[in-house]
Amino acid sequence: MLVPRSAVLRYILAAVAMLGLYALFHTNYDRATSLLGSGTPEPYERKISYRPKDPKPVNACFTILARNHDWRSLRESMKHMEDRFNHRYNYPYVFLNDKPFSEEFINMTRSMTNAEVHYGQIPQEHWSYPEWIDQKKAKEDRERMDKDGVMYGGSESYRHMCRFESGLFFKHPLMQQFDYYWRLEPGVQYLCDINYDPFLYMKEHKIRYGWTIGIHELANTIPTLWGSVKKFIKQHPETIPDYNSLWWVSRDNGTSYNGCHFWSNFEIADLSFYRSKEYQMFFDHLDHEGGFFYERWGDAPVHSIAAALFLQKEEVHWFNDIGYFHPGWQHCPSGDAWLRNRCTCDPEDRDKTITNADWGKCSHEWELLPDTPPIFRKART
């Protein structure tokens, strides 16, 4: 039976139309997925993963300072970290406490991950008063600051914590095996997928310090800190490189401190920075000044000022693509990164998102920090 010529022509036209739609759809789909995936470095794609006990390209860990009663809020933090990142990469956890960890704490945290988990007690000498501290004066200063309404002004344990995090945590025996660390705290949330390995990114680019929230410090907690910093600079000018990041913390070439610091409840660091001779000298100087106990110096401004003094801009990295919440503030990516990384935060939320609030000025000003001349750069950009 012969098919009419008109019917054959209709079949041909229909087939051509279908092929055209198919080609159009795939062209637009490829273009869309290309746009959404733009900016993701090739070596750090999602396909990379490490088994729990396999050797990893970076000798790194998560470090958590915690008390036994923190296990519930730490399960929340670990759930976020595992879901968003570590179920693929399996970096180990190191838990530290000034008291022995309870069996309950160990069971409730170990069950949250397939990665290796280590538990250690902080040595007494790292969680007590140095011999040069006048404990009577320290008590009187705590009571005065508490009466004046200074945040954590009356807390003795908070001061031990700040001193430990400032210059002692990396000396713990469990930390000696690691080259990089990522700080994790109870009750934090990770709001976007992390589809690459930040440790590997830092190692390959020679980045020594990573952050996600820049914020102003409470001035009434550190009234004499900058004076002590200037004293160190005067005594040890040889430790300060010609090209550093000082401008971010001081607009008048070191005369005064503007209060900017990296919120250190999130930080990823090359531990060789903290173990360096310059940083050890800096911490020892501040420790002998007494401000950890007579005032309420925090580890965040100490770490941040040290990074500004000793590191070039390119050695410090803003992990702008990592969505992160700590009670009080959050950092939320925007644009393609928000969609690509399945973020659940609102980048326009002025009540939470630090970069959209007045207190987020420090984050934006980091981008205004002058670049290091290329011939002097230590990091790979």
C-alpha cells in the first residue's frame, strides 16, 4: 500500500522539529549547568572522596573544645558537618576537654561519624594560671567587669578557654600528628554543601589561614590589647614582614586598632603558622602582659592581629562560598554559589547575615586590602 506523499512530508517535518527541540533543550541545559558549575576548581570536584582510614592528601582534622554536657549541641554540629562535607572526606575529629570525657559524651559523638575520633584531656598547665599572674587582681578585675556588664566579664573558665585557644591548643599531644585543623564548636550549622576539600585548596595554594565571618570586637574586652601589640612590634621589628595585612586591622599604620577580627569559632589554619617562631614569640609576649586574665582578651582578635602582622593578604582566604551559622550571626553565599551548593540560608536576612548588617563592615573591607605585589607573594593565586 502506498503512503500519500503529503503524509510522508508531514512525518519528515515532525521528525525535524523533534530533533530541533532536542538540540535546543540540550544546548540550553548544558549552558545552564555550566553557569551553575562555574568557578569550581577542577581538582576539588564532588567526585573526590576519602575512606575513613585511608591516607589523605592533607594531614588534617577537626578540633573541638567541649565539656561533657555539650554532647547534644555537638551532635547537631557534627550532623551538619557530616551531611554537608565530611561524609565524603572522612577527616578525623579531635575532642579536647579540661576534664575527662564521660562515656556518654564519647558514645554520643562517636556515633555521628564514620571517621576516626580522638578524645584528649587538656594538661593542667594549659588550663591554669601562669606563675606571673596575680590571682587576687584577676578576681577583682573579673568582678569589676561583671558589674560593668562586659560579656563573659565575670567568667573565669572563659578566660582559660581564650588563653588555651590563643596559643596552646596546637601543643596538645593529639594535635602533634596534624598539619592543618578546622575548628568546630557546639551548636553551629553549615548551611551549604561544600563540594571540594578546603584543606587541599589551602595546601595547594599555600594559604595559611581561612575564615568566613569578619566582625568587630567588643572594645571593653580588650582595652590594652593594642598597646601590648605595639610594644611587641617595637621590641621585635624583625618579625614583621614588609608586605602583610596590617591595613585590615589598622588604618593609621599601626597607631590604633579598628577592632576588626576573624570570628574564630570558624577557622581553618595551617598549624605551621601557629607553630612558627614569630607566632610563639607573639603569644608569649601577650601571655606575659596578663590581659587574658586582667581583661578578657579573646582568641579571635589574637589570631586575627597575628595574621595581619605576619601574613600577606594572599595567605589568608575568605571562604565566601561556605554558608555558616554560629548563634548570633551567619555568613550566607549568594548568586550561583547559593543555588549550586544547595544553601538553605537567606543572604538578604539583615538580622542574621553579617555581610548585610553594620557589624559586617570588616568582611567587606577585607576585599579592599591592597594586594601584595606579585613578585613578593608567598601564596599561589
